[in-house]
Amino acid sequence: MVPAEASSLLATWQNRTGLATSLDPGPRPFHDRPWPVLDADRFARALLERIEDPGLVGRAPVGTVDQFVDNTDALTRPEVFGALVPQACPPRSPRKVTYDPRHGPILR
């Protein structure tokens, strides 16, 4: 199985969960490169649009830098871009976790 087929399979499974609007799971071209990609950002956006918890709506997604940055220098030379982190990701105020019997843990 080639990567494009594997990602299409995962996209099909994601569609079956019903957690977000179903999207075309087929691979698509990526610039002028010779291999197709899923363009998984579409699936992430569809999932984010379905979040209803007021404590989560509008919050920035959590992940690694390469999910937010498409720049080889930023990904391979962290000493150059490390100074940007405090401006891009200011510290959050302390949060409290409560437990709701119907919904489980809730971050407040």
C-alpha cells in the first residue's frame, strides 16, 4: 500500500465516525510534486468546526510545529526561530479540571 492509499483509507474511516462533515478521501496533487497527498488539513478543520464545548471553541489546536509551519529553516534551525515561541504561544493562565458525571473531565 502506498502512502496516498493509506491516508485515503484513514480518511474514509474518519468519515465513517460521523464526527465531522464527510469529505472526499481521495488523494490530490501537491504543488508540482510527483506524489499525491491527502491534504489532511481539510479533515482537521472539519473536526474543529464541530467542537461545541465552550472551553475549547476557538482555542488554537495543539500539535507539533510542522503542523503549523511549512518552512524548512524553521523546522531544521530551531535556534533561529526559538525567539518567536513566546510571542506566538503566550503562557496560559492556570486551568482547573472538574468532573461532570455525564461528560467526564472538563477543563475550565
